[in-house]
Amino acid sequence: MEIKRIGSQPSTKGPADWFTGTVRIDPLIQAPPPARVAGAAVTFEPGARTAWHTHPLGQTLIVTTGCGWAQHEGGPVEEIHPGDVIWIPPGERHWHGASPSTAMTHIAIQEQLDGKTVEWLEKVSDEQYRR
């Protein structure tokens, strides 16, 4: 058993190549092989969001605070709230982030396939984000 104590894993800033706006990533889970699970708490300031991306084995999001938006390619922008659990199937293009006026934090959980948990694509334009 291993216990990761609060404050023992430093926060990082969401890289500008993968995010628009101010995003903080707090690592939670990085299981050693043969396990494949990885997870983090991700906080988006108002208007911040991910770029379009996919996950080879899918992703689960658990909204913990605030109000956010999520969209899969071809679908409507969905409003997400604390307690909502979102499943994104493997390979599905999607994005997620805060609403324009409210910050949002979610826990993101995904598995690695050949050491990779995500494929980052182009940024979500302001026009796409505005709904």
C-alpha cells in the first residue's frame, strides 16, 4: 500500500499547447505497471478549456466543483455540474472546461495504452466554445 500525502505531489500549470486559459493540474493517480490507470484533479478558471483530444481507452470525468461544459464531436455543448460523471468512449474526439463565468474542477481518470493516455489535437476555437 502507498499513501500519497496531500501536498506531496506538486501542482502544474496546464500547458498552453493543450489548454486555452488558466488551468491547474493536481496529480492524483499514477499506478505502476502492470496497472494502467492515471488520474488528476484539473481546475479550469472561467473560460478555460482543453483542446480537442481523444483517449485510447476512454476517460471518466467526475465534476467536483463549479460549472463546466463538455462536448463530443458532432454533439451539443453540454453543461456539467458537481456530482456529474461523464464517460468518454475510446477514440471519441471531445473537449471539456469551465463555463465562461464560473470555474470548474473535475477528476479525470484514464488508462494508458502503450504508455499513452491522450492524443492532443487542435485547440477549440472561440466560436466553437461559444456554443
